Amino acid sequence: MATSPGDAVTELAVIPTGLSGWQKTKIILVSVFRTLLGIFFIAAVLVLVPARPHLNIWFPIVGIALMVGGYIWYFRLQLRRIRKANYPQVQAAEALILVAIMFLAIFALTYDMMSGANPAAFTEDLARFSAFYFAVTVLATVGFGDITPVTTAARSVVMLQMAIDIAFLAVAVKIVSGAAAKSLAQRKAGSKAAQNQAY
């Protein structure tokens, strides 16, 4: 059966229209499951990493450096997965959620360690959850005022997060969506080449 160029474009949609309702549901459920699994893994790392370094300054520095290195590796892994995915835009949505949560987790752990080293660094002593909550409010620029940095070091890290947040929101979305668009364009070009050979 011959296919028209319009059919090829339909096959490259976020979720192809030729699939049954169950197949579309399965794609979404698998994506949600993978995302939840990733969130659970990030939460487990947050719980397992000790936040109270007992005045050993090198532990938090090395820990944060390892987390940043892991974040860069994970971001690159997500870009490779988008390029190879059957549904690049679905994978891109997963990647954006997970890299955003991982980004926030790095700052949450930093705030928690700072609060552990100096309880006066913030207006209240931060636990892991309240540190993550604070990192989210900084990203969202909500600034409820219930938790605020007090010391110069804490304010400096919060300002660093604010500066990175601006770049993160713009650059991460552009990179991830660009990877999905490039993957779709390559497949579309390959599909057109295959159709031309068939004719």
C-alpha cells in the first residue's frame, strides 16, 4: 500500500494517530512510570546522602561536585535517549521533568548542608524537605518569605541559584526540545528518502 507524504508526517507526531486508544495509553503510562521511577531515585539519593558533615568542609564540597558531575552526565544521557526514542517529544517531556528535579535536588542538598553547618544560615533550621521546598520557591521566584537566607554565604548560594535558574529555564528547554525536533526532522528526512526510493 502506497503512503502519501502526509502519512509520514502523521507518523512523526508526538504520539502517532494510527495507534489504538490502548496503545496511546500504554505509551503515556510507560512514560509516567519511568518519570516516577526517576523521581523516586532522585528522592532516594536525597535521603541517603548525609547532610550533616560534622564540620568536615571537604565532604560537602566533594559531594556537591559529584552531584554536578552526575547532573551533567545525566543531562547528556537524556539527550541521547531523546535521539534514540521512538517518541522523541514524549522522552523530551520526561527529560525536562527529571533534569529540573535533579537540578533542584542539588540546591536542596546544598541548603540542607549549609543549614546543618550553621543553623543561623536561614531563618529556620532546614530539613531535607524544607530545603527542597525552598529551592523550588527560589526557582519559581515566589518568595513566600517563610524561609529566607540570613548569612552572606547562604545569600550568595541563593543568588547563584537565581542566576542559574534564568539560564536553566531558557537553555535546558531549548536544548531538550531542540534534540527532539532534530530527531523528528531526521526521521522525516529518512521517511521522505525512503518514499522517493519506493517511487
